Amino acid sequence: MGDTVTMESGYVSAPSWEQEHGRLLALEEIHDSQSRHRLTELGVTEGWHCLEVGCGAGSIARWLAKQVGAVGRVLATDLDTGFVNGRGLSNLEIRTHDLIKDDLPDAAFDLVHARAVVEHLPDRDEALRRLAAATRPGGWVLVEDFDIDGPTLPAAHSSLPGHSESAERLGRALRAAFGAAGTAPGTRHRLPQALRDAGLTDVGTQVHAPVITGGAAAFLPLTLRSLRPHLLATGEVSDLDIEDVITLTKYQGTTCIPNFMVLAWGRKAA
């Protein structure tokens, strides 16, 4: 998503348009294939009306627009839509929107999708209720959130000394920083039940655990640089620790495991 406001309001702070745009593109590179697979399994097809919340750089919104065809439509929203390129798709509308503060049409969408959005919101239950309310009877809600509490810190398999200790300190700092912002550091156990509490049925869940070879993806180093002031403010990690992990992610042959992505979906009762 276009996370461009400060951590105090629940989102990652981006120091520049170029860096945040690159971070969003890197997130798409890692997670789009799994998102598309799950959306396909939920039956996205021609004629559907879809809502993409926190559309980021817009890759999933554009993919959805192509799946639903000329008779379908996609509404893509974000707090900051400056990173989105609709590429002239006539059935794709891009709208600046705050999920908690701004209204959504009631029971209007066959599919509602939000990736790396709900985890950042202090009132996550209200956010899920709003997503469910915007879904048509029989329609689907798919939520994807990072799990920061689980065993998902960078796993750098190399002989460089001290990297595991740096990663452990970084993990504590991430949990503390996200907790201080009122966000949910762990969604692994909570999200499926939260969808049930929002009134959805046929709830399912899975975990996406990508393994990335060093130097192959920029999402982790860009995210750590973006979060650096908030991580240092926790007192759990040093600047040297952050740079140590960033350096490890760039070495060819090093294996990095970014935070797992938890996917959970549910259906609105017909």
C-alpha cells in the first residue's frame, strides 16, 4: 500500500517518493504471484466488481481489472494514490480513501482485497467490519497481513559472524516499533477468527513464506531504511545492526526469509 504517513498514525514513514515507490514494487515482486493465485482460487471472473484497498503501486488492481473485463469494474483505493498507474484501463477507478474515516458503498463488491493494510490500523476489527459490509452477499473478502511476531526474521545462512544476533535484536525492535504505533505485530493466530467475528463464513487461511536469494529483492533493505528512525527509537537495535542485516540481504548466496504473509479469506453469507 502507499504507506506515506508517519508511524505514529500506524503506517511506515517513507523518506522519498522514489524509495517508497521502489519498496512497493519490490513488495509486488515477492507477493503478487501468491495473491493472484489465491484470488483466482476464489473465482475472480468476468463481470465481477472488485475493491482493492491499499492498492500501493497498483499491480493487483490492474490484474483484477483485466480479469473482470469490460463489464466488470475495479475500485482501487489508498491514502496516497501517487504511486498508482492505472495504465489507461477504463474499468479501473483510482480513489484516495481512508478505510476507517471514509464511507464505502454497502454490499457493492463481489471481491474485497486488502494486502498489508489492516495490520497497520489501530481499529482492525472496525476495518474488517467495513470490508465485510462493502461485500455483496456471496462475495469474498481476502486479507493479507505480515506476521511480525512469528519466526520470520531474516534468516541469513552464511558464515559471517554476528548476523543472527543482529537479526534477533532487529526482531525485537520491529515488534516494539509496531506495538508503539498501536499496530498488530502478529496476525497469524488472530486473522481467521477476526474474519469470523466480522460475520464471514467459509473462512480459510494459509501462510506465504518466500525464500529470497541475497541481492534478488529490495523489499527488506528498503523497508528497514524507511523504518530506521522508529527502530532506533526503541533502543532494541543499533544502526550497525540494521546495516548488518541490510548488507547480508545483498550478498549473493545468502538466503533471506522476509516476514511471512498470512492470507485469510471468508465469504459473506448469501
